[in-house]
Amino acid sequence: MNYERIKEKLEILADAAKYDVSCSSSGSKRKNKNKGLGDSSGMGICHTYTEDGRCVSLLKILLTNVCIFDCAYCVTRKSNDIKRAAFTVQEVVDLTINFYRRNYIEGLFLSSGIFKSPTRQWKD
Ligand code: SF4
């Protein structure tokens, strides 16, 4: 496994996912100053609430920011000149399970651009 490439993909695809404003902590950013506690970033891990009121952490990423469409409002649109990346299914599974085992997250928030068609998503 190429960890540097996985890390690069994670940076690109977690950053691209921050525009899905659907979690209670989406977009919030706070830098740790003067040896304070905690630090938050606008991307990567977000929070949501379960039906019974628990707050849970989710790994929030895109499967890919490659997209065949060109929606004007979307950062992932094909005409936008940005760095592109795509996870494999196995990479998403490995990242999610490994973060879960380390107790960083309790779930996955997965969204995606569209590789080929809305009904044929996985890159093969
Ligand atoms: S189809 Fe979705 S991901 Fe692709 S450009 Fe439109 S809004 Fe963005």
C-alpha cells in the first residue's frame, strides 16, 4: 500500500467533501492557540446525531472528485481546474475500518462525483 498516495487522496477527497453541509460540525474551523485544548478543521471528520440523541463522529469523504457533469454551483464540476483523485472501494473500506478501530469515528459519510453515469459508479 502506498501510504503517501492514500494520504494525498485523503487530503483531496476530505477537502472536497466539506462542501456537503449536512453535519452539525460541517465547515467549522478552530486553531489551537497557546497550548489550549483541541483543534478543529473544516474537513475530515464531522458529527451527527443518532435517533436516540447520541453525537457520533463520521469520516466525511468523497469516493472521487472526478465528475462527468458541470453543475455551475459545484466545486467538483468538470470544468473546474482542481486536483482530482479517486479512492478504490478497498481503500475506503480500509480507511473506515482502521479509523473505527482507533476510535476516531463511528461511521462513514460518503458522497461522490460521477465517474461514468449515475447508475454505474465504481471505477473499473
Ligand atoms: S453531478 Fe454532483 S458532483 Fe457532479 S458536478 Fe453536479 S453536483 Fe457536482
